[in-house]
Amino acid sequence: MLKNTPLFSDISDDELKILQKVAVLKTFPKNTILFSEGDPSDSFYVVNKGKVNVGINDEEGREIILSMLGPGEYFGEMALLDGEPRCAFVMTKEKTQLFIISKKDFQTMLISNPEIMFNLLKGLQKRLREANRKIESLALMNVFGRVARLLTQLAGSKEEEIVITDKLTHQDIANMVGASREMVSRVLKDLANKGYISILKKRITIHKKLPYDW
């Protein structure tokens, strides 16, 4: 699993064996808070099975989900690189199995493997672009546009008919677009009534390209 993670794809088999020795595999139940905003940074995490939500709390205490991470994806690297406290919270979305690497082992690994540092930088660049898109969406789009863009991104395909694999509640979507659950429910109902989507057992199917305005 670690070898299949893009972050570690370039390391040698000998280095992989060293990594396996320092990576602790742990399983966490659903809705476990792995760390909160402001917590000290002491570990790096790679998702082996399951999914986690990465998010922040706004000034009114509402959760805003920045991203959902699944198998092969990782988190916790930023605080380990700059030594600052955690800038977001991470909570398991379902039963989740994680590889956990201590801060000391993680930093030693980076020093001896410049390929990993390069992959980290590529990952950080991708997350920065995603953050910029989210900021743009929150600043310039109404709730309808934010929901439509989110569903398009989660679909991850330009095909006209595709099922979003993640099971999402209306509250999940509301947390990801920074809106109320009631408003999101209204938007989803409008999209369904006009034939853009259908929803069955929390799985959303997109039937045709979603408009970002209405």
C-alpha cells in the first residue's frame, strides 16, 4: 500500500522496508477526531482504508469541510514541515485504517529521500490550487453554483452520466460549500426536478452537465 502511494512511488525497496518499520498501522472508528486546529504537530498520516474529512471551524463554530481523503492519500505534512500547530481538524468519515509516521522519522525520511520531498511539493501545489478554487467559489458563487461545482469535482469525470461514489448527506454537502443544510436541500431538489441529478440511498447520479448558475 505504501509503495502504491504516489508520495512514496519513487523510493527503493530497501528504503520502503525502512519506512514499513517506522510506519504504525492503526484503525479508528467512524467520527474519531485525529487532531484539531491548533494541536501540536507530532505525526504524519497515510490512509490505508476508509476516508477522513479535513476541515476548519468558522467564526460561528460551523464546520467547513475542505477535502475528503481516501486510500493512498495523506495528511499532516504541512505542520511537520513548518513546525506550526495544526491548521485544520481531521476526523474519520467511516471506520478508517491509517499508517502513522512520527515527526522524527518523517523528517529523517525527507532528508535521505529528495524524491519524497519533490512529491510532497507537487502534492502541496495541488492542494493550493484546490484551496484557491474553493476560495473563489465561496467568494463569487451563490449556493447553487457552489453545489453544482462540488458535485462536478466529486464526479471527477466529464461523462454526462456518472455516479458519485461517496455517500453524502445534505449536511455533508452543506459543510463542504459553506451553506445551510436547508439551502442545500433546496438546490438538490431543484437539480433533481429538472433532471440534472437523481439521488438513491445517499448516492448522487449526475445525468447531464451541471450549470454553475441558475
